[in-house]
Amino acid sequence: MADSVAASVAASMAERRSPAAAFAARFEAASAGGGLRLAEIPFLTQINLRVDPKSPAAERIGTAIGVPLPVEPGTAAGGGDLEVLWLGPDEWLVVGPDGAAPGLVERLTEAADGEHVSVVDVSAQRTTLVVAGDRARDVLAHGCALDLHPRVFGPGRVAQTMLARAGVVLVAGADGFRLLVRSSFAAYVAEWLLDASVEYVAGG
Amino acid sequence: MSERSERTGGAAAQPHRREGASGRVLRFRFDGREYEGLEGDTLASALLANGVRAVASSIRLGRPRGVYAAGSEEPNALVQIEEPFPEPMLQATTVELYDGLVATGLPGQGRLADRPDPARYDAVHAHCDVLVVGAGPAGIAAAGVAARAGARVILADERPEPGGSLLGTAETLDGRPGREWAAEEVAALAALPEVRVLRRTTVLGHYDDNHVIAVERRTNHLGAAAPADVARERVWRIRAGRVVLATGGHERFVAFAGNDLPGVMLAGAARTYANHYRVLPGRRAVVFTTNDSAYAAALDLADAGVEIAAIADVRQAPGEAWAARCAERGLEVLTGHVVTAAKGEGEVSSVEVASREGGQAREIPADLLLVSGGWTPVVHLFSQAGGTLRYDEELGAFTPGETRQAVEAAGFARGVRTLRACLEDGAEAGRRALAAAGFAVPAGPAVPSGTAVPSAGEEPAAAPAEHLWLVEAPGDGGDYGTHFVDLQRDVTVGEVLRAVGAGLTSVEHVKRYTTAGTAHDQGKTSGLLTGGVVAHALGVDVAELGTTTFRAPYTPVSFAALAGRDRGPLHDPVRVTAMHEWHVARGALFENVGQWKRPWYYPRRGEGPGEDPGEDMEAAVLRECRAAREDVAAMDASTLGKIDVVGPDAAVLLDRLYTNMMSTLKVGSIRYGVMCRPDGMVFDDGTVIRLADDRFLVTTTTGNAAAVLDWMEEWLQTEWPDLRVCCTSVTEQWATVALVGPRSREVLARLAPGLAVDNDSFPFMTWRDAEVAGIEARVCRISFSGELAYEINVSSWSGLALWEAVMASGEVTPYGTETMHVLRAEKGFPIVGQDTDGTVTPQDLGMEWIVSKKKADFVGKRSFARADTSRPDRKHLVGLLPEDPGVLLPEGAHLVETSALPEPPVPTLGFVTSSYRSAALGRTFALALVSGGRERVGERLYAPVGADLVPVTVTSHVLYDPEGARRDG
């Protein structure tokens, strides 16, 4: 029984295709020079959480997932298995590893304990693109109006902003940036990133 | 070539090149003739070196024009680059020379390229604590102070090398040429980690919040050698904490007869050509000045070998030190004199000089006339940024006044005259910028230690300038017809006088009447002069008149640069579904729906060479429709908007936003709903799925997904903040396959063996969780075609897998949006935005049933009590059957009552909103909005199409299966 469940899960996992899957080879080629790394991190768990930050539910949720919900605008908390991104005064995105969605939804809902919260699995709503390396800021500056200087937008900063003509959630990490991109925009953003990178990868 | 490249500039090849000029020889062609220039030349300096005087001709009068200035203020020398790539309307003074350049002079107007531009262009956002515009002495000093304290600094300068005024003068700093000092200082700054030096970068616009736009010309100067992967031009969008405008000044000329002849040149420009470019712009010169600055030019040119025939100074008392130097050199200074005319055929051959007291004019042979009417601070950006200007009496020009932004001018841009003072002024501006940016300001004297403010040589004490705008000798014809104030627009004093004579007293009005100052040089040399002439004519002070408004761009900018990379496939985002690759591989044609690409139809490809062209759209759509009505077909419906509405008050919110009741919907069921605006007009429609007591999934039309979410948020945030509801977009969380047709149940049963699909277990307008093709799915029994149909929703990661599973057996026909439109139209289902236009109520659409009579309130309810919404002659959605079943009415066609058109205005009853060929009906049909349409069913109307009036019969809008017998299979 357990085997057949595992087999069926494996079968359905094998059929998944991430929104930027078609770009894997071109991302790799663009990353070969070393100055820039482009990649997709597919299938991350993403849960949209809406809750009153001053409510007991918010506190219980923080305890339940081991990451207090960050209340400073534009910041992220956590960073181990789970990371919580501030999206608005009562809105967060809880990001976890592939396959964590069902358990996470349950933990969040249980921690709310009947109080009004909204827990929505949006894992497939956006995919995650990595823009890292020494030239990452140069590439992003072609399409992002925010100041990404480490003094201003260092590790742990989050913004909902535009990259070129697509809305993205931009997360600064110790090793470059992550872009959470709507799945239908992934191909556009991937093409845009590759095009913006031409000057930084061509001829080393 | 290699042997040439080592050679110094040959005097024979470049007769006006000064001795000792060195550099790589570059070959270029101008107006069909081959020339040589030197590396570092502009096209203008290279032409002057070759003795080319007339470079272009003027736009209106066709008069020959030569190089007038040495920078971006040039009004005359307009050229078009022909090779390596056509670029119109460039100033020869700003085109850097390169090997293989081919250019032509322009008659005031260029030509657009007739081939696509292969170059890359891009844009970049940048942020800094301090932006310094202009890398002259003041700008370098300001940037140096700010940069060395650790501030993030951008130093932008439009020229290829830093130095500003130092490039044209022979001034020394710390005993070495100013040009060298500037180069070394800027190189040192560029090496600092937080400093960005932008060369060849023109700041074009200065907007609120110190948002500054600049364009960097990155590879234009490399010609054909430009690397293809480097953007040719780059637009910089800069946010600066503080801006220091060290933009220097422009010399202006004086209005006298023939002041546009080739050979007439600004004195400072001639000095730059002699000192910087090592070119002699003429052999024998007359100098005409209102101020001391032209003396330095005259002396430098004399040193370079130009014979200075005379200096006509409008003043009785020029600077004593300058007069002494001239006397020393034997140069004749005519005080109290003006140039009354420049004369010559096609170029200057003599200059007429006269005393201002009167008496006989003297004609002096000369091929060069250097003019200085004084210097105007470059206040464009300060003014664009919202700063006021004030008239500086001593300078005879406007200088920066008050500003609401964190911006200041430094150096000559705010009227500071001497080199030493400009350096100190720049350093002070740098210190203020640092303080404003929150940095510790280096302690010490006005010039901070550690900043190289070099010692400049002592400059002679200046004598005051006299502000003369117009030489009152009207010239041949006596009408001031060759006293030009705007060279690029061919505007003369005569025209300005006519404007004033016509009663225009404002410089803005004179500008519009005469076009002075509206050319692409934006009146850099002419603006103040025009004002001066107007003031003279009105007998008022220039200060009173003020200036015309300064607007971006400071210099012309190419559309290619502004477009940047936003062209071709990157022009606008293309949104695609998880199944897109399959559709492409299958040869679907796509329809744009908002930013989405949706499969439009899937033509069967022709087989074999030549014989079989494959299907056209009509054949494909008829085939797809038939499959959906008679067999089984599937469509990618993933683009529909989807919103999770969660919270204890979710049902209350939906009751208030939809016209029908949603709170009574049972968990597990689905209801169709319509949303109206407060005016009662249809805004969107879709289905509502109840997932739990406190959880709904709302679907919207593809194009309205974002608007509906905004609509919900607007009501929640502004009107009903008490409701405990959250709305979250899940449009792309889900991929959706619509499985349609009498055999859809059979196909679904095979794909989802665990799901009871019979009508009792899974009735219409309910949903079930199930595993479909091994994928977790939510299956909804919804139909937009009237047929038995299902919408299968899976995680968008699995969308392609689901689609492939549905298609695997080969029995399911894929169909696109065109077929969807036909199927729904046959059933009379409206498409919001196609069959509605914001003036249509649910009742107009024949959907009284969807407007609740029970609910206390909902958005739009009140409007249904207005007399207007129950007028009997409102336009109703009806069906139309052309009497000839083969005639397809054009969408948008109007409808009239009579078989012949009356005299206009023709009363029209309405118009066609949708029109198709129907496989099911075996004929064409249409939907239309027709005044009192429901009362006209059975009537014959006429649609004017071209010259014909096509007879049509009005029918119910439901043309197919009106009993709804087919939805259960």
C-alpha cells in the first residue's frame, strides 16, 4: 500500500514541469563565465498567508513554524528550511522546500485555531529564478528601479517590484538575488534576463 | 594603413591642421569627398582641418552654414551619418571621428533610416548620493570632495574626455595643462569603489525627486568596429540624493548682418579648435566682442598662427590687462566699434567694422570672424528641475535662483567667473552635498585638505561686459533680413521685429510666432539673444522679459535609445500557460488576449509537398466545433482569472459584489455570476465555486483577472473594511483543461477511474476532487458551450502532463478560442467586452434571472430602479440570421429598419457584436445589440455592408439547443 502510494506520488512528481524548465541549458551557458549565475529553483513550496499581525493567531503561527512573522516592511525572516517574506502589513509568503505544502498548510491552519486567517497554497503560482554572481546587480539594474546597493537592499530585504515589465517578488540573499516570478511571466523574464546578460557573459 | 597610423597629421592633407598635431590618421568621407582627420577629432574639427567651410545649408532659406560652435550648442553644422549606419540630425561638433565614417551635410532636416538598426540599445537604473553633471573644473572639484568622503557619486559629462572649459583654454593647473589635470583627477575618482564616471553621457532631463535621465553614447564613436553585444547607447535613469549642476556656459553671438556666413564662429569655439583640436579655423580673423573673454581667444589664435586683423570691442574700455597684452602683440583693438556686416559669397571674405559714434565703416579682409556676445550659464537642467532664474546684471544672463529640489549649480553655471573661483565653488558644493547626504564633511578651509584644488594662474581683473544684442545697421534691404537670432530655424531680427510689431510682448509668444528657439538645439545659443532683441524692440529690460521655458531633452535623443530593449519579443510580456509548448508544437495559431497568447485554432497541416495546403481558419474552426458538438474536444482554459476568497465573511462579500445570491451556494457546488458596476452595467462574469463554508474560488474573464481582484480589494479596503475576507490570486496556481462534448464523460471516466462520473453522482454545476491521469485534480462540471463538459484543474506544474494525457488517445480534438466563441455564441452566452461595452445591463443580455430580487443590496442594485435601465428601447442582445445563410456579417455592422438608406443621419437600431459560421446550424449567424430587440424577434432588419443592405431576421439570442438538453450528455 505504502509502496503504491509512493510510486504514484513519484509518477506524478516525474510529470511536473517547472515554468522555466525550457531555459535550463541557456541559463547554464550564461553562467559559465563565472560573473553571473542564472538558474531556476523549481517547485518550491509557497504559501500565501494573511493574518492580523497583532492577533494571537499571528504569534501562534510564528511559534508553530519556528519563524516569527517579520513585521518590518520589506524584510524576510527565517532562512533555514522555511523563510517568511513580508508582502504587506497583513500578508506574508511562507517559502519552503519542494513537497512541503500540504504539511505547511495544515500547520498554519491549525495554529490559527479558528481565528480568521487566509492560508492559500500558491506554490505553482510563481517560480523562483536565481540571479547571482558579481554582475547580478548590474543585470537587475537594467530592469529594476530599486536601489539594490548592499547598503540599501542587503541580505534579508524583500520587495514586490517590477523587473522590466513583469511584477516580481525580489529577495536579496547572501549569495545574490532570488526572483519570484508569476508562472505565466517566467518565459518572458527568463528571456529578458538572458538578453540583459549578453554584455556581461559574452567574451568573458 | 599601419604605416599611416604612425604618421603625424600631414599638413598637405589637412591644410588647416596646426604643426605638431599628432595622432592616428582616420579616413572619412563627407558630401562624397574623401578626407583625413586625426584620432580625437570631431567631424567638425576634421572638416575645419581640411578647410571645409560650408558644412550644411539652412532649413528655410537654404543659406550655406558652417561650424559655429565646438559642442552640443552647435546650431548650424547638422549632418547625417550614412555609414556604417544611418543616423539623422547630428551635430558635426559632437560626432567623434572614426575610420570609415561617411556623412553628409543636411539642409536643416535629416532623413530616417530605411533599414532596421541592428545595434543594441539599453537602459539602466542607477542611484547615488551625489550626481555631478559636468566634468569641468567645478564638477571635478565637487565630485572629488564627495567621492573621497565615501559618498556614492556619479559624475556625468557629455564629452569624450573630462575637463570642460579646460579643454578649450590653454589654462594650467599646478603648472600643468588643465586637460592633464582633469584626466588624472577623474581617473583617480573612477578608481574609487562607489564612484561611477560616465563619459559621453548627456544629462537630458531633470525631473521631480531628483530623477534624472541621461543618455550614454557607448559605441557610436567606434563606427563599424563597435562590438555587437555592447549596447550602442544606454539610457541612465538616475535617482540622486543631491545634484550638483556644473554645466558651465554657452557663448552667444550678436545679431548683425550676415552673422550666419560660414567663417563666422563663436570666439570660444575657435579657441577650442586651435588649442584642443590643433586646427586653425581660418587664416585671418576679425574679433567682435562685448566682453573680455574673446581677448584670450584672440591671443591663443594669434599664438597658433592666425593673423588677428582687428578686435572690435563694443566697449570704450576693455580690460586694461588685455588691452596691454594686445598692444604687446601688436593687435589692433578698435574700442567702441561694432561689426556691421560679415560679407562674402558663400563664406566670409571681409568684415565691415564701424564706430558706434558713426562715421565711415571700414571693410577688413578676413576669412574668419570671431564673435562673443557674452556667456550664458547653462541653466536648462536647473530650470527643468523647477528652479527659478534671476537676471545677473553683470553677466547679462540668467542664473539659478530658488529651487524646491536638492539641487544646486556650481561654477560658471551659477555665474562664477574665474577658474580658481570655480574650483572652490565646486568643492563647496561637494561639501554641502556631503552634509545633505549625511556624511561627515571634511573639516578644514573652504578647500578641504586631501582634495586637489590646484593653483590656477592669476587671471587679469575683468572689466565689465556690455550687453549688446543687436547691431543697428539693418543691412542690405534695410529689413534686418540677415541678422539671425536663431540660426537653426532661420529666424532673423526682421521677423522678431514683425512679431513685436504685431503686438506680441512675451518671449513665449514671440517664440511660437517666429519659431525661434524651437529647433533641435533648443535655442542654446539663440534663446537669450532673441530675448535681448525683443527687449530692445520693446524698450524694456531683458530681466523683465524673462526666458522661455526649459524642457527636456537638453539635446536630441534617438528613439532607438528610448525604446532600448523594449522591442521585438521583449516589447511587452507574453504570458503563456503550462501547455504552451504543446500548442506551439501542434502548429496552433495564437490570439492575443491581454498579454496572454491563447491558441486560436489548430489548423490541420497540409501533407505532402504542394498538393495539400492544409486547413484554413474556416475549415479548422468548423471541424473543431463539430468535434465539440458531436464527439469530444478540449481547450486550454488556464488563462481564466482565479481568486481564492477566504474568511468568515466571504459569502457576504460575494453577495454584495455579484448580482445574484452566492451565500446560498452549497459546498461542492458551482454558480454562474455577474458583477456590475454601481451604474448597473455588466463589469465581469464567471463562476463561483464553494470550497468550504468560508472559502470560495471565483473565476473571472481572462482579460479582467487583475481588474476584478482590484475591484474586490477596493470595496474591502475602502467601503467594507469590517468584512473578514482575504482575496488571493491563484490564476497561475492552476492549469485548466476544458473537456467538452457528448463523449467527454467517457474520456473523463477513463482518465479518472476513481471518479463516479454519472449524472446523478456528478451533476451539472458541482465539483469533485479526483485523481485525473494520476494527477491530483479538481474537476468542475461547467459548460460554456451547452454541451456536456468538464473543467479539470490541476497544479500548473502538471498542466502539460494532464493535457498530454487528455490528448494521448488521439480521440480528443484540441480547439482554440475561435471555436469557443462560436460554441458559446450559438448558445447565446455573451462575452463581456465583446457583446457588452459598459452600457449593457444583465437585463439587456436577457439575464433578468441573474439579478436577485431578494438581496437587500449589491453593487448596481440601485441603478436597476432608474427609469433609464427599464426603457423599452434599450438595446437587447438578440440573434441575427442573415437571409442568405452563406453571408457572414462583419462585426460592428449597423442595423437599420428600411431596405433603402434614408438621407443621413441614418437612424441605427444597433450593431453586430459577434458573427460566425456555425457547423451546428449549418449557416452563418450573429449576435447583436438591438434597440427593443426582444420585441423585434421575427422582424427583418438590414445591415449596410459596403454598398449593399443585407437582410437579416431577428431571433432569440439562444440559437442552439434552447431547451438545454445537451448539457447532461
